[in-house]
Amino acid sequence: MKTQFAAIDRRRFLRGAAGFALALPCFESFAGLANSANKPAKKRFASFYMPDGVPMPLKEDPAFQDWSWFPHGQGKDYQLTKCLEPLEPLRDEMTVLAGLSHPAVENVHGHSNGDQFLTGADTGGSGDYKNSISLDQVFAEQVGEQTRVRSLVMSTDGGTGAPRGAQTMSYNRKGRPIPAEHKPKRIFDLLFAKSGEDAAKKLAMSNSALDLLMDDARSLKKRLSTSDQETLDEYLQSVRDTEVRVEKAKHWIDTPFTAPNVDHLQLEITPDDPRDYLRTMYELIYLAFRTDTTRVATYQIGREGGVGISNHLSRAVGFKLAHHLSHQTKDPGGWKNFGIYCRFLSEEFGRFAEKLEATPEPGEDGNMLDNTLLFFGSASSAFHLSRNYPLMLVGGKKMGFEHGHYLNFSGAGAYRGGWAPGDPEPWKMDSSYEDLPLSNLYVTLLQRLGVQTGRFAGSTGTLAGV
């Protein structure tokens, strides 16, 4: 897509002599020129996917109290377990949901279900395969033309994967997968609009893109209010910090993880590598939202079934393979180990959400989280069970979301726990509960995001209470 820089106001970009530009946040100093008072508030959406389900020990298991992923209690009277405890500071900005799934695939093994998490399509467990448009892309159809990047599609493993083995959450109107970016440097470069012939080359050779833009930054700063000068300094520091993280993440993403039988020999990877990578991916979404480069983002944290580099994210908390943790829950300490990994994912997601909450919305009251809806979850729950998805909504208060609840649509006090030695795997067992269609929630989300629709996939209406 060719960007017409002549038509883009210089207030939105820092420009370098090499012919590339860095998107900037909005400044109150130019609010009048931009006529922002007459513009509706920006609405943003990001979705995050964790694979392999969550810890769900039986109630009689000693691990139930601490390491069951779903909270204890109901409504506003609930307690987070250690899995979600890092999100306690966001309690008033968050809703945890249970009792929702896509009915068309409720009997399919969880490893085959990542593809349909945002689509609700009947992708089946084998045979013919057909998908449909994903939730994020429906929203992108409405707002994508208002930003430089229509939607930011990311995953830890990158590309598209294979049918029933997706490495992307996003699908177009024809149901075709949209390739996900997984290299932080490539994503970082999306924040730079390159127009000169040598721009990409010079940017690649530079240790810091900001060094190539500082002359314009100093010139722009003279035209800003004191408050905007502080905003600019803070933003540029954030970009600088992200550049450092991007360089660190190169080591992680470029390390081969293709031979599990020699996994014990890969000693050069430290626990900081996967943690830095995950933080970098979240930071890139933050920068993209803050500069209004895009208003739609998806990030598939891992692929189902323990395939790809995402299976090694658990090294951040001392475990070699994330997928194995879900299989080792019958072993002594297994629920706790799986829970520690889920707690790590909660910590990094919470860090991202709190940063949005701490950032004022330019030209408006409130913060960026007020206008940003975050959706976090998985298409499987208790050991590959494709029902009762573990889900969270965070943010979007200015869209009308009422948070501070644990909404269990299976019924007050209902708990659909895991398994014990001798039991069949949960996905093979009949359920005594009937889930509500997750697509009902998706219709509600789209309507709050401003999309005029009454249906999505297998929806039967909207979802009350959110």
C-alpha cells in the first residue's frame, strides 16, 4: 500500500532525512487544527489467545483452592486464585467469564480449535475444512481505513500454520488465514512509514531509528505546550526502550527449537529471553495504539498442541515445554506447575493493560484503557475440553462495559473441573451443562465497538451482564 505522505499532517509524524517517518501520539497543542472536538472517540480492540487450556483441578483436590484458573465465588463477590491474582489491580476494569463456547465444535479436541476461536466456524475435527471471518476483521472492516495499518496480526510462531493448527487468530471475509507477524523488528518497522529508496536500508543499519529522527523531534518540541513536551519525551523514551527490547528479542526468535530430544543442550537461553519477547510484543501493540497506527490487534501467544517456538515460553518460569505442563497435571505438583505458567501469562497481560490505564487518552478525559477493549482467552479449558472457555474482558468502560464481575453462565456456583487418574479425558466426557454461544458475546462486543450487526457466526442473540 502506497502511503501519500504529502497528505499526512506533519503533526502526526517525525520525519527523517532518509525518507521515513515515525508515527506520533496526538498532541493537545494541535487539537484545534485537527478539530478533534468534533470527532467521535476512538475505539480499539485487541484479542489474545493462550493455548492448551488452563488448570482446573477437581474440588476435592488440594490444589483447587490456589490453582484453579477460574475464580471462586460469583458476581461481584469472587476471589481470584493464584493463576489470575496478578490482575487484582485491574479488578474494576475486568470481567471473568465462564460457561461460553462455540457449540459447533464443542466435541472437537482442543488442539484443533484455535482456528475458530474468533470465527465461531464449524471447522470440525477432521475432513473438509472451511473457516469464516474473524471478529477482529469485522471490526477492521469498519475502522481499518482510518489508520495506516488496517489491523496488526501477530503470533509467537508466525505465519498461518495449517488447518486445525493455526498460527494466526485472524481470518478474512473468505475465511482465509491472515499471516501473523512474529519478528519484533518487522513489527517495529511497521510503525515507520518508509517512502525513500534508501529508507529501509538505512533504518536496518541504524542502531536506533530515533537517532535518525532527532532533528525533527527537536524542531517539533519547540512548537508544543509544556504538557505535550512531556508527552513527547515520554513517548520517545518508550520507543527507545522498545528498540532495546526488540534487539534482545532477536536472540529468542532466531534460536532454533526444532529438536526436542536435544532440548537439554540449548543452554544459551535464559528465563529472561521469553519474558522479554512477550513484553516486547505487548509493547509494540501499545505503541501502535498510542500512535493510532492501528485500532485492531490480535496476538496468538501460542499454537495448540505444543508446536513451535511458543512451546518454550514456559522457560520464563523455569519449565522447558509449556504444552507438557497441561499433560503433567496428574503428577505430584502438576496443577501448581501449570498454574505458575498461567500466572506468568496473567502478569504480562496485566502489565500491558495497566500501561494503557496509566496513559491519558489524548484530547479526552480518562485513559487509553477506557477506549480499548481487551479480550483474553482460550478455546479449551480442562485438558483440551472445547467447552467452558476461560475468558476475560478488560477495559472499554467508555463503550459501556460494566466490570468487576465473575459471570459464570453455567449457573451460580457451578464448577466444571478437570480430571483424576482413571477418568477419560474431559473432551471425551458428556457435559451436564449447556454452554451459551460465545458468538452471543461477539455480537455484543461488535455492537459496543460501533459495528451495526445483530448476528455473528452461530449467535442466537446478545449477551446480558457485560
